Amino acid sequence: MRVGILTGGGDCPGLNPAIRGVVMRGIDHGFELIGIQLGWKGLVEGIVAPLSLEQVEDIIYQGGTILGSSRTNPFKPGNERQLEACLENAKALGFDAIVAMGGEDTLGVASKLFKLGMPAVGIPKTMDNDLDYTDYTFGFDTAVGVALDAADRLRDTAKSHRRILVLEVMGRHAGWMALYCGIGAGADWILLPEVALDLEEMCAHLRRRRERGKQWGLIVASEGVEIPSADTEDITVDAFGHVILRERGVAEFIAKEIEKRVGVETRSAVLGHVQRGGSPTVFDRVLATRLGIKGADLVKEGSFGKMAAIQGSQIVAVDLDQAVNELKTVPIELWESIKTLFK
Ligand code: F6P
């Protein structure tokens, strides 16, 4: 079988270990493995190159993706020609299967292409950890580690200056990144996209803390938090229609509000793409490798339209269609239970 592998959407640590897993298992299955460059853009433009054992055997520790990535969306209205090119190139290049690694966007495209007859399987990656039907996506653990390190550093300077520091982390419309980073850092408040912004509730808490002598503070805010000032601003969207959230200035807005309402000098820091780079953690390396192996096995079995997933400690196959149907966001009960930490 001739099998194409691509990585699409925002990159994250773990993509290289996953590519390695697919290739290594694919070799056992006798596949001819082809790297499609730059996500779906590579299929649209026919940019491919063979993937050998030598190319992948020593990439397990590397961040990014050796295949490159893009946010090309052949299903975007107006991109009909791209869609035709995808289908034509998949045939012309002789692909018997395509293994797509991505989040809701890239795998959403894979799912739609599968419905149009393309033999596709999915592997879930995203630092946002917001794909449904899988407990974790690789990239998340590494990115949270980076965010946590930043939070710990901000705590040091917040303490020295008796200030409040607001850290904005990525994660788009799911608050997993902010939640895990905030719990891990012992933050004084965590702002999630799933919870309506209540500045007064947060500031009353910050005032109470000062009254009992804690002079400094650390807030972790998700980039996806709805803020009033964002409503009227010009917004930029990507090829999948997602608003570029960092342009809304969540951390800066929150910091100004705290200063006004609590009367404490407050600074903000936006972590941005720093979270997407670096060597994957062992959790991400192992998860990505196991998912990659499963992806190759799904191709071998002819289980197309499926996504490899982790549920509990087991690697399983789920329907791609279902996995991309709804985002996995932070349940409100989980938020309610961790509010006990804000004392
Ligand atoms: O989906 C991953 C992610 O890092 C989000 O957390 C973030 O909002 C977005 O990608 C940023 O996208 P880009 O790299 O296109 O700026």
C-alpha cells in the first residue's frame, strides 16, 4: 500500500514522534510511506516526498513537524478548485490511504474527504486538548509544561514587587490549558472560555486575599475568554473561520480591570507560540508514538474514517466523524470543584 502522511493546523510537540510511529509500523506492514508537505496544502499542490526509516528514526525528541504544516482548508467556500485538486492528486499520486494528523480542522477535512471516498484515518494532535472521544491529544502535556514554567517565573517577580501578574495562555475555545496551568501553578484565579467573565467575583476574591496579608497574585487566563472590549474590534479570521484570539488582548484587559478595581499594580504576559515549540515530554512522546502505531494498524485493517484515540490507558479506534462533531470543553462541574482552591 502507498500511504501518505500529513500534519495540519497549528503544530505541536509530538508530531515527529507520531510520524515516526506511523512509519515504523508502516514498514512492518510493508507500506510505501510518503510524506505530504504542509498539511492539506501539500495534497492540493502535490508536494510529496518518500519517508524513510533513516529520516524518522532520530526525530522522537524534536519539536515541530518534519513535514511542515499549514491551515489550508479545501472546504472553505471559494476553494472548490483546491478540493478538486486534493481528490485528483490523491488518485494521481496513487495513495491507497492518507494518515492525517491534526486537530478539529485538519481532521474535519479528513472526515469530509472520507465521505467523498478518500481512504483516510486520523491521529489527534493539538495543544488545546479539545478533540472529543480522546482523553488526551499529544502536544497538550508539553505545552502545559511550558505554561507552568512561565507561571512559576511570573510568581517570582509578582512576589518581589507585590504585584498581580496575569498570564494569558493559548487553548482557543477550550480552557484545558488555562485550567491545568492554573491548578499546577496554584494560581489565585483562573479564567476559562467556558465560564462567563465575572470580574467582580474575581476582584472581590483578590481584595479578600490582600486583607489577609497576601500582597501579590497570579491569574491564569485563557486567550478564549470573552471580554467586553473585544466585541466591537475588527477581527481577523483564519481559513477555518477561527478568530485570531490573541489580537483581542485578553490579559491586558484583565490586568487593567484588576488595577482599577483592586488598586494593585498589575502586569500582563502573553505566552503565545512559545507554548507550541520545544522537545516533547515523555507523556507526549509515548502517546504520539502509540497513536502513530495505531494509525498504521487502522490503515492495514482498512478501518478508514476512523481516528486513533486514547481512552483511559487504552489506544482505541473511534469514528472520525464523531470526534470532530463537537469540541471537548471543560465541564462546568470541574470548574466548580476547583474553585475550592481560591482561598
Ligand atoms: O489550535 C492551536 C493554537 O495554538 C490555539 O491555541 C491558538 O489559538 C491558535 O492555534 C493560534 O494559531 P496560529 O498559529 O495560526 O496563530
